[in-house]
Amino acid sequence: MVGFLSARRFHGLVAFVAFALLAVAFYMEYQMALEPCPLCMLQRIVFLCVGLVSLASALTGSQTARRFFSWVVVVLSLIGAALAIRHLYLQQLPEDQLPACLPGLSYMFDVFPWQEIMQAMIMGTGECGDVVWTFLSISIPGWTLVAFAGMALINIIIALKTKKKTLGY
């Protein structure tokens, strides 16, 4: 990928998109008063990590480092996609089958050990089953799944193209 469609620019674009999605999430939380559930919080953390790794890749001049960063973003994106799929699964469950609602995260951080907090966040809570916003009939975790899948795909292409270029193909 030479010229305008370079791996550096794609990583810059992925970083921009990840940070823009975080900005949208904070807008939804603070301006639209949509309280994020634990799975939403974890997906935000993954977007932050994807953005930081992509930004580091965009700023590096090393093809080897860029390929490594691409695979890191692929792994992070797959983790984010798994969280989004879990979230979508909870949204499809009947209300009586949803996990119990838990106290707020700030209370949990004060009282529970971090292992229990992480388990509760990954498994989701009753509030994770609520569909509070949709666009084109797709909920927030549906859109995050699309974003994570796109980021994974772009980075797989970058990693494979960088490998070929590095090996002289």
C-alpha cells in the first residue's frame, strides 16, 4: 500500500474512528442521558486501546512494528466483537432470563474484589439487556460489532500486506 492508501494512514484513520466512537459514547452518556451498562464500559476500554495502538502504529516508521501493531489491533477488535456479541445476546433474551441487576460500578469498586467486578462486567447485568437507542433498527452493541469487525478486517489486510512487502513479494 503505497501513496495515499498507506498502512500509516489507515492506522491513523482507525485511531481517529476509535476516538470518534468514544466521543459519541460520551455524548450519548452526558448529553442524551443514556447510562452505559458494564458491557458498554468494557467496549469503550477496548476502543480506547485500539485507538492508542493504532495511533502508535501510525506514528512509527517501522514496517515490523506496524505489522505487530496490526495483529494487536486484530486481537483487541476480536475481544471487542466478542463483548458486543455477548451484549447483543443479552438484548435478545426474555426479561425473566436476564442476569440480575447489580449496584453501580462506583459502589462495586468500593466493596467487591476486582475479580468479581470483571466477571460481572463480562457476563453482563440485567441493564445490558435494555435496548435504549437504535439507528436503522440496530442497537449500540450492533454498531460496535460492525466497527470492531471493520477494524479487525482492515488490520488483517494491513498485517498481511506489510508481511508481503517486508518479505519482498
